Amino acid sequence: MVRKILQKYGIRGGCHDQHFLIDERILDSIAEEANITEDDVVLEIGGGIGNLTERLLEKAGKVIVIELDPQLVDVLHDRFPDNEKLEVIHSDVLKVDLPKFDKVVANLPYSISSPITFKLFEQDFELGILMYQYEFAQRMVAKANTEDYSRLSVNTHYFADASIIMKIPPSAFSPPPEVWSAVVKVVPRPAPFHVDEPEFFLNLVTAGFLQRRKKLRNAIIKGNHLLKVPNIKQIVDELPEELMSKRAENLEPQELADIANHICKMKNVT
């Protein structure tokens, strides 16, 4: 069915991250994992030829698709004419203000997975079923003291519970990408630890992992252009040596939050 749609509209893909999921069973599974009801407004990022959109429309009260490619926008309008449950936004997802939605289901463009994910973390929603390159998905769910643990791991843990629920081979796409993919279930929830200033905490995490081979003390000082703390050297010297002598990759998110909170308190002392 999906191959016939590609042939009908003369679409080949292969550029601009256009790898169309053609495995019907996987498409069905993704829609099922979202547990969509008629009360849900579902956001789909990158509707493509509508192979997933079709399944979402069967379940949701409304589906909002953000699609950049004008040819694919035309395909969506042609495939689902006058469908009152469908809204297609022709725009760049990184440049548009996201509408209100309950759930997000998407095969994300792999080249911009990180900024899209961080933008989603700023939204208020119930559930995400999101497809990424497998290596990116591994970093999302990685734990401290592992090779894949990163800024992405800490930020994901701060905003949501995330788990890999499907690993998908290149053969499931047309044309096949060069890498495996994975579907990640993202459930937003309150942070499991206290953060005094969320933006400062996220900047500290960024500073720590930008210099991931350096001890955290040196990484924070080097990355103070992000933190903008005038007396940063004095402050980090007062922090516990057993933490500051470690690298960011060896610290739990909670420990990084504690460090950020301490620096926040000290920088605000007049």
C-alpha cells in the first residue's frame, strides 16, 4: 500500500532526511503505542505521504501535521481532502510556534533530532512516540558512567521518562537509510529532583559535556560564557572535591542539579 502511494505521486525520497516508513506492521504498532482516543489532539512532525497520518486520523479527535516539503503538503491535502480532523501546517518545525497538543507521534528528521527534541521538552503534553536514529535514542536513555551518557541523557531525564520500545531496520524504509532506527516512548513528568533555576541548570549541563574529557571544575570555568557567573573560580573551589574532580559523564543528573543549585545560591549572594 505505501509503495503504491509513493509510486502514485512519483516520490522517491532519499534527500532532506526523507526515508518513508513502509512496513505496515511497524506503522500499526506506532499508532497503537500512542494509545490515542477521540479526545486527543495529536501532533505529527513530518507527515510525509501520510502513511502514519492515516492511522492517527482513525483514532484521534484532531491531527495537526507540520510538514516542510511543499510537494508532501500537496500529497496530504490530496489524500485526505476535506477531512475536518486534519490540519496541515506548511512550515519548518524549528521556526513555527507549536500548537497545543496532547500527544506527539512522529518519524523525526534525524539531522535535527536534537533541537526538535529540546523544543518538545518545552511543551506541555502527555505522551510522545518518536522515531530517531538508534544511536540518538541510546543517548536519550543512557545512564551515568556509560559511553552514551551525554547532555541529551541528562536533559531527557530532567523532563521525562524515556524508553526504547522498538528497534527498526533500514529495510523498513524506502529508500533505506544507512542506519538503524528506534522508537522512543517519552512520558513528560515533573523533575525527579529540585532545580532552583532550570535554565542555569541546563546551561551547566551543556558546559560540562562540551568539555566532557575535562574535570567538571575545569569544564565549568571554561564554559562560564554560558553561565555568566563573575566569581566562578572562587565558587567552584568551595564545592566538594569528590564531585568537582569527576567528569560530567560520571555524575548523576541529581548531582549535577545539586552543583547547579549551589552555584546559583552563591552567585546571588551580594
